[in-house]
Amino acid sequence: MENDLMPQIEELARVLTPPSQIAAMLDVDEDSLNSKLSIHGSQERKAFLRGLSATADMIRRNNIELANAGSPEAIRSCFAAINRMLDDMEE
């Protein structure tokens, strides 16, 4: 896959576009893109995860702000995230 597609893959992943739609929007073979996304270290996977991670980070930050403001649901969500992080460290 062409390197000039990496910024587009990243941006589309940032707005939570599923891989099948990314393939359609970029006019690339869906099976080929899915194959590249499954390979650890591939440029496509790195671009996809950068975009996805940026959005996940923004959502987590917003959730922390809501928890700090006293939202019970956000507080529960933050504690669940903390527990997942601790579990992840033990694996």
C-alpha cells in the first residue's frame, strides 16, 4: 500500500471509520487493508492505531473532566479504566 495513504488512514481511524469503509473511501482492496492492519508493525496498522488512540485519549480526558465535575457514570467509568490498566500490567 502506498505511504501517502498513511495520513488518510490515520485521520479516518481518528473519526472511528471502520476498516471496510476506509478501504472503500481510499479505493483500496478491503482484504489487503485488513491483512495489513493485522500485521504488527505494519505502516497501515501504526497509522490506524495512531488515529484510533488519539480519539480514545480525547474521550478518556473528557471522561476524567466529567468525573472531576462529579458525574457518577464518569466516576464509575474511570474506576473501571483504572482496573483494566492494573489488570493489563499483571498480564
